Amino acid sequence: MQSTKAKADAPEAAQQAEAAGPAVRVIKKYPNRRLYDTDSSSYITLSDVKALVMRAEPFVVRDAKTGEDLTRSILLQIILEEETAGVPLFSEKMLANVIRFYGHAMQDFMGSYLERNLQIFMELQQKLAEQAKELTPEVWQQFMAAQMPLMMGNFFAQSQNMLAQMQQQMLSAFGVKHPR
């Protein structure tokens, strides 16, 4: 067991992972760009890290020397590999629009807006997967063709409502009355 002084000297990311409990897998990134999974005691690739993400296994990537949290950087590398592999998720226009928000007064707002919308979309996808368990592929395809416009309409309505609520909260914070 570590002493209190040793814990106080540990990098903040290490303390957060420790506080999260033993379920958080620690991956160390070495200067030679290799990734070492402390759980399996073996070197892994970005594909292995992607598999962890796909299985929703909690993990943190740390610089082996400094303990700095590199998780976001590794996730961005995975996205870059996926985007250049042939079937990109993001259009050039969308990427350019995201870039425009860096350094903008609305950067924090945009990040939370995108995160919440993605969460809503993931919840919708999970509900659909639960409903599809008992359907044959042919019936599922027919169902999706009929339901997708309605479901996407609901998703966009939720997104629009969320944006309006955030706008109203922001205006209220500045003492501006929201026009009705």
C-alpha cells in the first residue's frame, strides 16, 4: 500500500484512475510509441485499444515516464486511422466547422452540445438494437426503412429543444430576456 506522501506526489491522472477503482485498465505509452497494457502484461496496438473502446472497457493511457494522461491523444489517433481507412464518418465541411469553434467563445458550449447529441443518438441506437433482437434481417430492414425517418425526426427535435434550452440558459446568465 502506498504512503500518503507517495499518493500526494503521484500525478493527478494517476490519482484519478486510482480513485476510479481497480476496473480502470492502465495502458502505458513509451517513448518508442509502443503501448503496454498493464492488465495483460503485454504490448498492444491501436487496434487493441479500439477493441477496448468497442467493448466499453474503461481504460486510461499514460505516458510511461511522466504519468501524463494521453487517453484523448490515443483516441484521436484511432479516429484518424478510421477516417483515413476508406469510409470516413466526418465530411470535410463538418471537420472545418468543428475547427472553427476552437478558441471561439462558444467552444465549451459546442463540445457539450455535440457530446449530448451523440449520447442521445447512442441511446436511440441501443433501443433499436434491443427491439431488433427477435427480428430476422429481412424484417429488420423493412422496419428500419419505415421507422428511420420518424426516429431521426424525433432525434432532431430533441436536439433542437436541447439547443433552445441551452440558448435560453446562456441568455439568462447574461441577464438578457429570451424573445418568445
